[in-house]
Amino acid sequence: MDGHHMSDVRRNGLVWQKSRRSNPSGNCVEMAELPSGEIAVRNSRDPEGAILVYTREEVEAFVGGAKDGDFDHMLV
């Protein structure tokens, strides 16, 4: 992914979504669709912190890789 930091992304009005697998302590990332169709990603523990913005294609590639198990070795 070639995500870029967008400190000027308007936070107000974005609808952030966590995974259903997120735990109550907030150890999760949140995603929001921007009007441009790009996807904003942030750390749920730091909602005022950095926002990374990715294209839909980049997110599709990442999610597909996660579903295929490409990152499983990082979780053991």
C-alpha cells in the first residue's frame, strides 16, 4: 500500500467503522469512505491522530491478501 498521511482530511462528517472482531479495549483500526471513494484508516485508540488514505484498489488488495492468509505469520 502506498497510503499517504492526510492531516487535513476533514474528520467531521466521516462515518468510521470498526471490525466486528474489535475488542472492548479499542485495539482496532477504523475505516471511513471519503467522498472521493478513497478509504481513510485511523487507530481507534487515537481518533484525533494520523489518518492514512488509500485508494479502493489498495484496500481491496490488502483485504484480499489478509483473507488469503498472507499476513498470518505476523500473528504467531
